[in-house]
Amino acid sequence: MNTPPSMVRLTTQRQILLEELSKVNTHPTACELYKMVQKRLPRIGLGTVYRNLEIMVDSGIILKLELGGEQKRFDATTEPHYHVRCTVCGKMDDVTLQVQEEITKKAAEKTSYKIIGHLLEFTGECPDCQKAQAAKTKEADTA
Amino acid sequence: MNTPPSMVRLTTQRQILLEELSKVNTHPTACELYKMVQKRLPRIGLGTVYRNLEIMVDSGIILKLELGGEQKRFDATTEPHYHVRCTVCGKMDDVTLQVQEEITKKAAEKTSYKIIGHLLEFTGECPDCQKAQAAKTKEADTA
DNA sequence: TTTAAATAGGATAGTAAGTATCATTTATAA
DNA sequence: TTATAAATGATACTTACTATCCTATTTAAA
């Protein structure tokens, strides 16, 4: 068993990436994070962002949210919790709802799969999009 | 209010696509469906598959599963139900678990989003991958 | 029943998110 | 100090999916 001379270095890029991700609770996409980090490290490459996010996911520092939507999103909170996704703008937020452990057991009884866990995502309309929608409706009424 | 001269035709391609999708319960990807349909319609284009799947989703005939994983999957059963995804091979199956309506209400109390519904996906290892894993472990032991 | 309009199909080009490659730089260890 | 490993940034590539375009088919009108 030869341990390879491998160790995850806390480079400036990784540190700033993690700082920026921890700063927000909207679970940004890789591209959004790239833009955020670019303000502090203008020469950073998009590849570095993707690479380091993946490394941090693998080492359990952050979570990758792979549910609905086109793009993957990232989350600095690693404790299991649920999310809402806005069906209009795609934004994601946390839902501070007790994680349902028992549902995993129930599912395990119903299938021949070896169940590991579950992902729960709520869908809805975010406050901003609700407002925008209301404004639009009002506009149509007066027209 | 001018209704456009639009109506969804039940073409051969659409019919066969729907038949093939209804035949299986593994929720195939567009690409998998393409291969399935190709056996009966060798000249069909991949674009036609994507286009018609989208049309059928829009008209509510089938469901698009946009949860975890790289690709979207399709489901001929439109009643709300849950799924398991194999974390090894990506295969998806149904979980015949009672849909938790009350969880949506609970979530609505915890967020400023206007909650519409929820998506629940279990993760685990499918029987085939469990077997393959077991065989691999055994091989390593004897080596 | 021919003709016109709408719709659909197949081929192909284009997008966009994400991944792989590679030369260069930076950090660590001998 | 030097050798080795690892990380970076630039760029090329892959893949799932979408848009475009021209042809074919279906439907409706004359």
C-alpha cells in the first residue's frame, strides 16, 4: 500500500473560491462563481474554477447539487438539507426543513436497489419572480 | 384571440416513440430512445427524437425527468411518483412509494417561494451493479 | 382533385456546460 | 539548491441538446 505523494494544497484560488461560495446562500453555478472570483483574481481561468470545485466536492468540503436544471450548482453547507428551485429564473435557496430519514427506509422496502440516500428539491416561484409576474399582470390589465 | 392553425399530429415517428417509451420502465434518455426507435425506423433523425419528446412533454403525454445526472430521461407515466437512480450506472427505476403531499405544505411554511411541488429522487446501487461489485470484491480476495 | 398552407421530418450546423491536455509556474521535499 | 510534485491558465475537445434549412407529407381550401 504505497500512499501517493498527494495532498490537497490550499492555494489562493481555492481559498478565494471557498470564501466566495461561503459568502452567498444562493448556490451559484460554476460560471457564476467564476465571475465572482474574477473580481478578486482577474487572471483566473474557468478551468481552474471547475477543477477546484470538483476537488473540493471530492474531499467533502462542499456539495455539488445535481438536481433539476441545466447547470450544476455548488453549496458550502455539507450537512444534508433541502432546496427550492425557482422554475422561472432557476435560482436556488435552502429550505430549513427537517431531513426525512425515515423516507429512505420506506423506499428501501419498495425496491431491489441498495438505497444510500435521497435528494429532495422543491419547485416554485421565488419572491423576485412573483413580483415581476404581478407587475406584468397589472400592466396587461391596464393596457 | 386568434387560435393558430396548430394541432399535434400523431405521426408514425411519434407513435413509435411513445410505444417504445411505454414498453420500458427504466426511463430512457433521448439517445437510448433513439437507438430503440431506430430498430423500427432506421432513417429517423436524432433531432426528430428530441423534438417529439419535447412536444409530448409540452402536451402532457409524457414526463421529462430533470433530476440528477448528466442527461434528461423520459417517462411515459405522468402521475406523480418517485425514482431511484443507480449511482454507479445511472439507471433509473420507479419507487412505488406514496407521494408525500404534506411535505409541500411544510416547505411552503419555511420559505418565501410560492411552492408548486417537489421532486424526490433516491440514490443507491441497482441489483446489477451490486452483483458486479460483489464479483469484483471476490476476485480481489482470491488474487 | 388539384392546389396552397401548415406541419413534420431528416440532415447538418451551432451552443453551452463541462472535461482533458499541455506548457508554465509555484510549492514542497530531498 | 535542486528535483519532484502539484496547480494554474490557456486552449482544444466532448457531449447533450437546440436551431436552421430544405424537403416531404399531411390537411384544408378552392
